[in-house]
Amino acid sequence: MKAIEVTGKIDLEGNLVLDEPIQGTTYREQVRVIVLVPEEAELDPDDTPVEEIKASLRRALHDAKTGQRLPLSQMWEGIDAE
């Protein structure tokens, strides 16, 4: 038996929805799925969801391409760095 690790979510109907398709697989037979759910203590409130990070990077790239950026010299204005 071969193991393939992927991430995903369980929707409101209880269906497993993978974050990305599993590449290079052509299995037409039934497979076994083991779902690992983090314990409450394992959840990190500082973890930013991947989709949010991707959206932020897309916005930043768009801003850079269109010249909508703040000069580095102005970024530190108003920040009290001791």
C-alpha cells in the first residue's frame, strides 16, 4: 500500500475537499482515507490560511507592477523603533 499525504477540508455536508488535486494518480478503485484532525491545543491562532497569503501576494505583485507602492523611506514613518 502506498501513502499520499494531502491537505483539505471537510465541508458542511461532511465531504472531504482536497486543497489541490493529487497529481500523477490514476486509481479507479476504492482507496482508504485516514483523516487527522488537529486537537484544539494544536491550532495556532497565528497561522494565516494559505488562500489568504496567496491573495495578499497577488495584491502585492499587482501593486508593484502598477507602481502603487510606498517608498521604503516612508514605511518607517510613525513606527517607534527603539
